Amino acid sequence: MNRQPVLLDKAYLLMNHGPVTLVSSAHGERRNVMAASWTMPVDFSPPKVAVVIDATSFTRQLVDASGAFVLNIPCRRIAAQVLAVGSVSGRDGDKFAACDVAVIAEPAAPAPLIAGCAAWLACRVIDEPDNHARHDLFVAEVTAAWADADIFSNGRWHFPDDASRTVHYLAGGNFLASGEAFAVDA
Ligand SMILES: Cc1cc2nc3c(=O)[nH]c(=O)nc-3n(C[C@H](O)[C@H](O)[C@H](O)COP(=O)(O)O)c2cc1C
């Protein structure tokens, strides 16, 4: 793994193709991770993202308390962990050990980075209580971003193998892996 910073005005490219994400969060002694497919970039510079974080989730409790989270972009190699952390609550016990999820320490991030991912976006919640309460919708500013340069560099995805592909969630434990890029003339 070759984690490198991504320029903030290029951070939207890490989510532009609509992959499933992992939302990691932390507050005090508690930390957590859940799956989230309802996410999207919403601005270039400063980069902003939107994510739905259900009011009943433990993640929501930690994000409400900390005002921050990390969006991790998982590779196919950890798809089983994506489904697992999206199927149980951290309120009932630490998911990192239970779901075999490894982390990467990063002082500039407000929560653990999840190992086995292609990219990571550190996010600070923009305070919009009405959107939080009415739609479980969180808009956040990206404060730092990183990518595994073996998978994403110079603004482009270049998956070296199938295990490194990002993934898209369908339903019922079914995923699609991201495919090959192709270009068309404008
Ligand atoms: C692939 C997948 C995608 C999901 N997407 C979302 C999402 O976008 N927003 C959300 O609130 N929950 C989503 N969930 C459900 C949460 O991940 C799930 O409720 C999780 O158990 C919450 O964990 P927590 O209580 O530890 O925070 C998704 C689940 C899966 C499996």
C-alpha cells in the first residue's frame, strides 16, 4: 500500500464514480465504522460531500458528538467486511475486532482510516440541524484526502488487479466491482 495525499480540489474524483463507502467515526474512547452507499460529492473547492447517516445508528451518535467522520473507499478485497459492518451495530460491541477490520493511524484524520481501502476522505460536518433531523443528511467539508497511489494517482483510477477494484452496492449482499475506464470524445 502506497498511501499518498490527494489535492483537495481533486478529492471529488475519489467518489465521482459512486462507490460504496465506509464511514468511520470516533468520540472520546469510542470508535466505529459502518457501510454507507448513499453518498456523493457536492462541491469542488472547498470539496464537500453528502452522506445519509441514519438516526438510529451508533455512527450517528458519534458523528453528532464529534462533528466529523472519515469516508473510506473500500476495495473488493474487503467487501465481506463492508457487508458485515453494515449489518451489525457498534452499539452492541466493537466491530473492528468482531468484523476483522484493520485500521491505519492518521493524526490528521478525526477517526481511524480503514485498511484495505483505495482512498480516504477526512470530513468535518457542516452544521445544518434541519437536514440532519429531517433527512439524516450530512453535508461535510473534506479537510484532507489520501489515496493508494497504486490504485489512484494523477486524478485517475488504474486498478492493478480485481481485488483492488472499488465496489458498488446493489442489495442483499450483492455488489458490482468497478470496471474499466473508457473515454469518449466531447
Ligand atoms: C452496503 C451497505 C450500504 C449502506 N448504506 C447506508 C447509508 O448510506 N446510510 C445509512 O445510514 N446506513 C447505511 N447502511 C446501513 C448501516 O451500515 C447499518 O445500519 C449499520 O449497522 C450501522 O452501524 P452502527 O450502528 O454501528 O453505526 C448500509 C448498509 C450496507 C450493508
